[in-house]
Amino acid sequence: MAKKRPKQLTDQLRQAIDECGLSRYEIAKQTGIDESALAKFYNGHRGLSMEAMNALGELLELRITLHLGENQMSKYWLVGASWGGTEHQDKKWIEQGIWMLGWKKGHQPEKAAGMKPEHRIAIKRMKGKGQTGIRIMHLGIIKGVIFETDRVICTVNWVATNLKRDIAESRGCFQSIHGPFDHDEWIQEVFCL
């Protein structure tokens, strides 16, 4: 049985335009996109600039969601970046393209042994006393994992930083490392771009 090819992004944008309840004229007016450029895009005769795509995405409140095939399913990790609960390391790590587990012994380094290249990683932070949930600060893709030192170090391609995204449900993610998680609605909320 042949695999069904997913719709191209441009087709999905055209569908969003059709379903938004606005005329193309209203969309052009609200986004600042030239009406003839929008018509040519809609009819498949030309593309849109990145600026126009961003304006269209903002108006239509669009988000890109990554759906991986069954053989490409990634695992997801939520990690901390505060040593001693107060020494935030994330700014330095983002600049260096790494994440490091501060614990040298116990179950957390054992758990980190499951981290692999291409897994997704999110640095989270607690909201503070009396508050529930967590705050997602940064999202990345693990490029490599170094176990040969007395700490676990991941090289990371940080793809979204300084998010400060509030997540109401913490799922008990209060330690330095949690995972691996499979994709579900909660992970989608945490990792969506």
C-alpha cells in the first residue's frame, strides 16, 4: 500500500486562508501583504516572502507542528539548569550549545544514559513557591552525548530560546532530568514551536 503523501505547507496555508472566515482582501489589508501577491500565492503562481508568511501566520494564529513518522519517533526530555536551585546555568549553556547534568551519582546519571542524538530536550524551571506547573525556557535537539567525563554532557542545537512558556501540569518534573517521554498532548504543549 502506497504511503499517503502529506500536504505541502503551501497547500496547508491555502486551506487555512479558506477556513479562516476572512476574504483574501481582508487578509491582505490586515497583514499588509500586497493583495495581488496574496492572490498569486493563493493560486499557486508564486511564493510569499518570509515577512508575508510571518504576518499571515500571526493573523491566522498558525503554528507548525512536527509529526514524525512511526519509524522516526523521537523521545523527549525535560531537564533543569539550576544548580542548587538558584544558580541558573542555562544562559551559559545556550551560548555554548550544551546541557550538563550536575549530579555525578544516583539515579539521575543512570536516567541520562538513555539520552541519544536526535532526541528533543527542553530546559524547564520551577515557577516558585506556592505556584503549580513549570515554565519551559528553551527547546533543542540533542546532537551528541558525552558520558566519558564525571558528568553527562549533551551537545545541543538550541532551536527556541527564552520562551518562558507556562505549562500548568508539571507531571512531577521537579528534578534535574525527566524522560524519556513519548509524544502525547502534554509533550506537544511543551515542545510546540
